[in-house]
Amino acid sequence: MAIQLLKLTCKTLAICALGAGLMPSIASAAGNKTNADIQAQYRADVAHCKSPQATQDRNTCMKEAGAAMEEARRNQLVTGNPNYQQDAVNRCKALPTDRQQDCLMQMSGQDTVTKGSVDSGGILRETTITVPAKQ
């Protein structure tokens, strides 16, 4: 008896935590900025939200701009963590146990096609995983 194989396609969209449309401008708002610097960055973020270059809907973009301003005021605006491998492992640990290995494989890039970028609003990873069909 031959084993039937079922081809599954898994897609994961990795979206920036701070809002993909604001990523370049938010990053410059981090650090020890004065209130005037923070206000100027907020105005620039709002202008970006209203421009055709915004990659998310206006309401979401405006909320993200306001949240970034508040975090910058508290000096809590985080622009990233250089430990990307650990971040990937942590994301995969949040999944059910039977899906974690597939997630780790996908994050490593094994048998994975990657499209997009953080600057364009997200990264789409498509991995084909072949598993035996249930009998």
C-alpha cells in the first residue's frame, strides 16, 4: 500500500510591532529626545499618515503615531532587538507544540520563499511542508 502525501502550504505574515507604515520615521524618534523633537517627529508621522505613501489605513496609522509619541516621551520607544534568531524562536514557542518545528523551519528559511520587506509593510514567508495523509 502506497502512502499518500498531502502538500500543505503555510504562510506567515510578519508585521512590525510598531506599524509597518511608520517604521522608518518611528525609529528616528527613539533615544533621548527633547519634547520639541518628539512633537516634530509626531507631526512628521501624522503627515506621513495623510500622504499617499502610507502603507496602512489612516486611523491605524494615526493611532500608531500617537502611541509612538507617548512611548518616546517615556523614553520607552524600542526600535528593535538585534537578537533576531531568539525573537524567531520565541514567536514559534507561542504556537501549539505540533506546529513549532514547522515554524522554526520556516523562520530559518529552509524550503521557504520570502517576499516583501519590513519597509514595504511586512514579510510574507511561504513554506511547502509535505506530510503523510491520514489513512
